Amino acid sequence: MPSHHDEEEDKPCRACSDFKSWAKSQKKGVPKTNEPAPPKPNKECPLDKEELGNSTWGFLHTMASYYPEKPTKAQSDDMAKFFNIFSQFYPCEPCALDFQNDIKTHPPKTKTRDELAKWLCERHNTVNVKLGKPKFDCSKVHERWKDGWLDGSCD
């Protein structure tokens, strides 16, 4: 797979690293000073790997929770195609390749809203485990991404 930044091979991929690592890589060759901490990311700067991941998962889970309860065959086919195409163009190449491999083993389940939401939650939990993060309770996907928590904290 060709790199998304062929002309800029020497520049680190912002979408492939967290902000702190990226900021540190920008200071190579600059003498160390007694700076307290790296700057916080500017909201108008490109997303780093963590920001991109969080935003992407939020979008995908929300999309799955608003997917039709009983999609047509065309909608079901299109959603499966979406995930396969999405995995080819995700900006973080190692993440994209990992997701491509995961969905080869676990193809998108798009016959119902609940099936899609659970499938996506399981894919996300696969990533969470690899990153040492806790798993999400997949029985709560619609509460988290569509309806709001039962305790009313989102009202």
C-alpha cells in the first residue's frame, strides 16, 4: 500500500502517532531546555493518532446506532462496502492495515442495527485490548451513542 505522504517521507505521520510523540519528533536537533511540558494541541491543527481514533470511533458508533433497524438489502450491502472501503483509506496506515486484517476474519454484520452496533463494538474492543484499554460493555452501545445514559446524565 503506498504511503499517504510519499513526497514527505521524512516528515512523521501526525495521524500515526500521538501528539506528545509527534511534538517531540518535531524538536529533533533542537537543544533541550527546561520547558515544563509539550504544548497542548491546537484545535485547528491536524489530528494526532489518538484524536483521530477517538473521533473516528465516535463517528462509526454513532452511525451504527442510527443505522436502520431493518435495512434493505441495498443498505446492508452498502454498509458492508463502506467498512471495506473505509479500511483502505484510513489515514493511519498501520491502523488501516490492522483493521483490514480484522474485518477479513470478522466481516461486517449489517443485517440489523443491533447486529452492526455489536459487530463494531467487538471490533473496537479488539483494538482496546491491543492498546491495553478496558473493554466496553457492548450491551450499552445504543445508550452510549444514541439514547444517552439511563441515569439521565446526557439530558
